[in-house]
Amino acid sequence: MKLGELKPAKGSTQKAWRRGRGHGSGNGKTSGRGHKGQKSRSGSGGKVGFEGGQMPLYRRLPKRGHTCRNTKEIVAINVQLLNVFDDGAVVDVSALKQKGLVSNPRDGVKILGNGEIKKKLTVKVNYFSQSAIEKIKGAGGKTEVIAKAKAGVK
């Protein structure tokens, strides 16, 4: 099968419904709008959310809270998960993605100090907890803080 031979499934497409082309078409004269009334006129779309004068839903519901635009979504990983790497390996965000420990690094990765680390690793991520730094250095490894790239820059 070639790209030019593709066709939609039988019965899945219909011909366009041409309105206002005479009464022989079955949709002439009022073109399916009926007689008179607000919806028969042109430009009768109405405002989004308008409920005929009733207080609209978006005004009836309570407004709560505030969402700060400057918050960061930081992905946290515990130190014990770093034991999957080989001894002496360099662990950065791309290595964490390859091992499946991080799927989307979002605004940065932080290593937390839960668990024990048994391998000597060089860890390069955006953030560390103090206990994680102590445990990585205690196992003979190194920690290095990397700066997150600005939005839109890779």
C-alpha cells in the first residue's frame, strides 16, 4: 500500500451540507434556522458562558487560592536509587533518564538522602539535600551542582 492509495473507511465521510441553495435542496429559504427568533438572525452566536441572563457558572462558583507563576517542579530521587550505576560512573540527568529513574526532569533534579549508597559515583544534578551530599561523599563519591538552562534555551 502506498501513501497515495489511502482512502477513508466506507461511510465515514459525508458530502458537505450546502445550506440556502433553494427549496429543491431541502435546505433553502430559512436554511434550517426556523422562523424568527434570536437564533434565526445572523450573528446570533452569543457570548461564551452566557446563560440567558442567569448568573453564569464561572461567576457562581467560588474562587479560591492563587497559583504562583514562579514555582519550580523539581523531580526528587533518593540516594539509594543511585546504586544501579556502576562503581566510578558519572551520574547526570541524561544518565538518570537512560536508567529510567527520571522520565521528565522538568525544572531540575534533586538528590535526597533517603537510603544508603554503596558505590563511588560522581553525581552532577541541579540540587542536593545536605544528607545526600554527606552520604555520597562518605561513599567516596563527588557531588557537583549544575545550573539549569534558561527556558527556551537548550
